[in-house]
Amino acid sequence: MKTKLSAQHFFFPAWRLKQSAVSCLFVFCTFFNPQAIAQIQDVPQPAKDPAAIALVQRSLAAMNTSAGALQDSVSRGTLKYHGQQYPITFKTKGTTLIRVEVQKNNGTNIRIVNNGAGVFKPAAGPIRHLVAANTLAERVSHIPALSILAESQNANVGVQLKDVSATTGIGIVRLSLQINDRELKRLPDAGQCEFSIDSATGLVNKISFTNFSESDSPATANLEIVYSDYRVVSGIAVPFHQITYIDGVLDSEVLLDSVRFNVGVADTEFDLNLGGN
């Protein structure tokens, strides 16, 4: 069942659907974290298409020319949502520690994902735990170089080439995370995300995935994040303009003003208890 969703469900949610930026960021492509849930023995490894792997490697090489390791990042910008503008900050460490802050008139909304577990703290209200289907394997999505693409060689990641346009040169690669949780295995789209990659530049133009309800509702929505205005920051290609569509309808935009890497983000920024608050 489909339902109308919006950025409200990511930054101001009463409930939220499932990686990526704003997801994406707020979007967030969500993928299986093998340390987060119970394992099932003797699960076949996902298939890897050599042509898809080649395109992914081309993309990673184009987006990450940095000679050093990326430890953390801080990105600041503006979230545009339904005629309103809000300051937004992304903080990351590695690929599985993610914090998004949206400043509102009455305070700051905070969303944190820490190695597969997530919470949302509204400006006014208690901390709420997010459902596992949306956080178990979430990765950084506002910086595609730190997305699940970087894990394409891992044994638990399937990589398939869905299509290549002879006209535009855009290749669509589907990455599937091996889901070993007995309940989540019943969700056919869980752990899958499609990347549209420009074969000429190697840059990611768009990601799309299914988002699941944060309530007990079976509702889902198709979420797409479109990237543009790539700029190189410390050897990393970062899209400074990101637009999110939900079921094909324009929902929100993020315009980044600054991105910094290896600034020394503290582990406490990703405390799911928010310091006990």
C-alpha cells in the first residue's frame, strides 16, 4: 500500500518511512548491518554482475580521489520544505554513524543512526526509537562516495546491472544487502537501493529505494534523491544540491553551503540517549 509522505516524516516526523539525504539526507539508503541482527547460517552469498561492479568502481574512482582515509564529516546547508527554509547540519563518522540536525523556531530536531539503531528527538518531545527496517543498515547518503557503493565488494552485498541507456549513458545499478533477519526477510524491498550512474563522469545522479512506515501501518513509499552541483572537497566529489521526490512528487530540497572532512567529530555526537536528554 502506498501513502503520501514528506520530509516531515524525516525531520519533523510523527512517523517516518525508510537510505539517503535529505535521506537522503534524510534520505538514507538503508542496508543490512551484519552485527546488528541475528544471523542465519548457510545463507547463499548475493550475486555480483561484473558489468555492474565495473560501473560501481568507475563511480567510486570518480567521486573519491582523496589520498587519505575519510574519518568523519560535517556538512551545513539549508533544507527547503513547503515554502519554508531551515538550517540543516549533517555529521558523520565512518559510514554508519549519522546525525542530522534541523533548526526550527522552537528548537532543533535531531535524528541519529548508530550502527543500525536509530532515534528521533523532536524540538519539543521525548526521544523516539526508529523502526529497524529503516535503520538496520543505514549508510551516509548525502555524500554518495560514503554510501553502500563503497561496500560493493563485501560478500553480503549483491550488485546487478538493471539497465544502461544508449541515449543518455546512464547506468542503473541495483545493490541488494543480504537480509538475515527472519522478519525483515519478509519485506521484498528491504535492503535494496538503485543508483543511477553517469557512465561518462562516474557521478551518481540519483538513488531510489522503498521507505517503510515507522508505525504499525504496512504503508510504503518510493523515495528518490536527485543529486547535482557536484563540487570537489578535499578530493571527494560532493553534490551540493539534492532534491527529494516521494512517489514522484517534489517533496524537499537541500542546498549545502559547506562540507568539511576529518574535523574530529566526537563519538558522543552519535549517542542514542543524546546525553541522557
